[in-house]
Amino acid sequence: MMQSEQEIKETAQANTCTNCGAEVHQKYCPDCGQKKDVPRLRFKTFFEDFLNRMWGFDGMVLRTIKELTLRPGKVMQEYIRGVRVKYVGPVSYYFLLFAVYFLIMELFDIDLTQIAPDVSESMGIEESEEQRAFKESFQAKVFDNMHFLGILQFPFIAWWARVFFKKSGYNFLENTVFAFYASSHPLIISTALLPLTGLSSSVYYTFNLLFSLVYFIWCTIQFYKIKNIIAGILKGLFFYIVIFISFIICIGILAGLIGIVIGLTQG
């Protein structure tokens, strides 16, 4: 039986993407990824769309968190090989976790500048009023721009990775993938422990540092495929210490230069 003009029109509309207008014969549009059969907007579909936007398509964020927790080296290697849809990209993952981190800080009204340990005081270093005022001002700016300043550490990690693991064959950007994932994932623990800062800031910072160190070493062993666990732990530990010290030195030099400039302008 021949289809009527109306039936032909309805069939064509049924096979047309509602988002971009491309022809669709499968579950999803091959051009834009829009689902072919879009249900009428109800509370359930509205909520599902919200979760997809928040947690990524097909649970991408949850999958990335799970795999980075269990098999971080595999995630990094697959992403470098071209598996880009399965996981949240390293840069996006970093900013996503930092956004959640700052959101929790706002919810619990946590001021990191107030709970940060005073290194000068713990080392018995006396400071003038001007030095203390500058330190507090600089520290406040650091915490206010932490998510941007944190990016500065990734070139350090990638560069030192080229030095420590030159035989791995990874280029600078591929080592940057390792840097982003290995440094970003511990933010989940940092975020979960933020409410505890009111009880003990020293415990909070100490635990964060230890967890970041252990996770970084584990990622190093997995990503660079170090078969000897003892050698991997020692090399990963030395790798971490070198990165940490060189980064702190550079930040210190930067702070010193800024202090000199401010002193000259005020003088």
C-alpha cells in the first residue's frame, strides 16, 4: 500500500534530528549526538537532562572518577591513545573538581587564609609588620587565584617527567596529561575533608599532603609502567620532592620580586 503524503512527511520528520536537522537512522544523531527519540518534557526527563549536564554524558564523570581511583595509569594511557569520549579530559577534570572544591568552601564558609599554617611562626622567624602585611596580602591573592596558580605546577611536572622518564617516549603534552590527572584527582579527598578544617587545620593539610603524595607515586608507577615496586616508590618519591621543591622555589622567587617591586613603588 502506498503511503500518503502526510505519512511520508511524518516518517521524514521521525528520521530527522530535532537538534541539527540531519538524517538519523540510529539511536543517536551521527552529526551532533542528539538522541533520536526525544520524549516530551516532564519532570523525569528534565531531571535526567540536569544530571547529564552535571555528571557528563552516559556517566562520564563518574566513570572517570572510578577509573582514576582504581586504574589511573590506564585512563592516562587510553586518553593519550585517542580515547577521548570515554573519560572527562584532563583540563576539564581539573576545573570541574576545583569548581566543586570552591563550592563546598562557600557552603561551609571556609577561609583557607585563616586556617593555613604559618611557616614563619613554626620556624621561629621574626617578621616586621610590613613583612607580615605583605605575606598576608600575597597569601590571600594566592588562595583567591588558586585554580589558576595551580596550573603553573603542570609545566613543572611535565618537564621533570621528561627528565626522569625520558625512555618512556612521552612528549611534553603527553606528560601534561599525567600531570593534570595525577594532581587533580586528590582534590576529591580535599573536598570531602573541607568540613574538618574547623576542627584541625594541621591534620587537614597533613593528610592532604600525604594522600597527594601516595596517589602521585601510584600514578607514576602505573603510567610509566615501573615493574619493580620498591624502585617505583623511591623514584616516584624523589620525582615528587624535586617537583615540590622547584615549584616552591619559583613561587618564592616570584613573591620576592613582587615584594621588591612594591617596595620600590612605595619608596
